[in-house]
Amino acid sequence: MASHSNLSRRARFGAVAAATLASVLVLAGCAGGAAPSSSGSGGGDEAASFGDVSIQYSWIKNEEFAGEFYAYENGYYDEAGFGEVTGIAGPDTGVAKLLSGQVQFALSDAASVGAAVAEQDAPLKIIGATFQKNPFTILSLADGGNIATPEDLKGKKIGVQDSNASVFAALLAANGIDASELEIVPVDFDPTPLINGEVDGFMAYLTNEAITVEMAGYPVTNLAYAENGLPYVAETFTVTDQYLAENKDLIKAFLIAEIKGWTDTFKNPTDDTVALVTDYYNESAAAGDLTFGELDPAKVAAGILAQALLISTDETEANGLFTISDDLKEQTLASLKASGWELTADQLFDTTIIDEIYEENPDLLAYLP
């Protein structure tokens, strides 16, 4: 893959700055130029003391990974001492790839990781979380399925993607609903089956498909997982136990770069972030990754604002991005227990490194502008 350079960063952001910031539509047009690579460059062997790492993204390369894109663009991975940092487009929970050694980090969710630990004794640990609140929802049309409570799921056709099967099973278990009481329909990630009436409900993200459908002119109803028995952390930074034990300095450097990248999503204008996301999405599309046509800049902007509410909470403002408080750990464990997976905090979490980062670098706490 081609590497980033300071020249490419200056040129691209110079072009964005020269464009009018009056609307995201104008910016989206400006963002259609050459897209940067999704692998960072160390700018010299002496800087790449940690070598190369790979991170599995849970989803396609859209605004959900804006912080990672800023880490590439602004050289934070480079500064941290990495050679190539390869972000791999999803959808993928990352569990199998972590266990096989194909990737070193995965952005996953507590249900997928918790299920693997509980059912397979998988040697995995959640070391931090981008989303402090569960973003999953059962999306329905207000004048269609109108699924507002767990009881409303009964007798309905619910579209569920293969990679989300365990998470949907957790929702059912947490609410005492047997899968036989409804019809689970295999779907992809495009919500068209919901719009066309082929399913009554559709497993989605509050920050993604729920916005897409509503912006298409359809009033929607959301059955949010976080408000219905599963208030667990998501977009979790997950590693194997062995990797954690053997690479603590590397992991600390990686998380610092990530914190800086995500801080930029709060400090920079939304329009700039829309342009950045568009570049990386277009590059991913050109590489043949799963995408869904051309990005709608207005939808990207809405997604950025919606996910900010999941990332920036009273706890992260006090303790720092990616931190997981003891209370949130307990909520997550209670969610998993209600779903049939009983674990202790020590079995699922190890947040020692993220806590140490803020003890050693209190300036990183100031992520809001």
C-alpha cells in the first residue's frame, strides 16, 4: 500500500480549507480527489520501533472510524513509533482473526467478545471502548412494524446479519424471548428489505442505518439495546491475553495515537471530518471492500454527531476517552449475564493500560474543544 506523507496531508487539508465550509454537500464534492492509503508510514526505519500492526474494524470504513482516520492523517501512529498500521474493513467481530493471529487489535463489542470468552474460553480481553453506550437497535418503520418494546418483537420478521447473530440472541435472552416466538430473516446490511416491507424490523446502528432510513423520508421507531437490557460497551479495543502480556508498551503507544485521533473528531469542524471520512471510504471502495454506493455527506455529518453522544459521556469527560468505569463494567457484565453469559470483570476486562495512560498523560483528558 502507498504510504502517507506530510505533503499529501498538507495538500488535502489545504484543498479543504480553500473550499467553502457553508455546507457538507460542497465539502463532499471537494473530497472526491485522490484518497490516501489506509496504512500509516513511519517516515524512516528509526521511527518504526514497534513495527507493523493490523486492526480489524467492525464495520465498513465510514464515520465510525473517523478517529482512526485522523490518526493516519495527522501522523499519530507515526509519532507513536509504528511502521504500517493496517486498518481492515469489516463487517467482522474480529474474534476469529485475533485468535488466529491475523490481527493484533480488533474493534468489536462486549457481546461478541463475551460470548467467545464464556463459551469457548477464548483468551481475549477488552482493554478500552470507543462507545460507552451500546449503539445497536432494532429499527422499524413507525407505520410498519413499529417495534417499540421487546414484546413487540413477538410474531414479527426481524432481519439479522450473520455477524450480529450473537448480539441479537443476547437481546432476546435479556428480555426472556425465545427465538421461536418470531422469525429471524437473514439479511445483509442494506436496510432496503425494511423499507420494502420484507421484514418488520432490522438490526441496525443508531448512528448509521437508523439515520439512513429516516433521512430517506420514513418515520422510524427504534428499540435501542442500551435501553432494553443491554447497556454494554461497544467498539471495544480487544486483544489476546498473550499479546497483552507481551506488548504493553506497544499497546500503550497505540492507544495514545488512537486517543489523539479521536480527540481530533471533537476539536475539528464536522465538515472537515466529513471530507476526511469520504476520502477513506472512497479508497476502501476502490480496493473492493464492502461499501454502499456514494456517501451522502449530510448523513455522514449526522452520524458523526450521533456517535459523539455515545463516545463523550460524563464518565469519559472525567476519566478520558476509551476508559471503562467500574460501574460500566458491572452494567456490561449484567447485560451478558441476562443473555446467558456469566463472567467476572477480570475475565473480560483489563483496563490497566488505559488508566495508566491518563495517569502519565493528564493533558490527554482535554479532548473537548
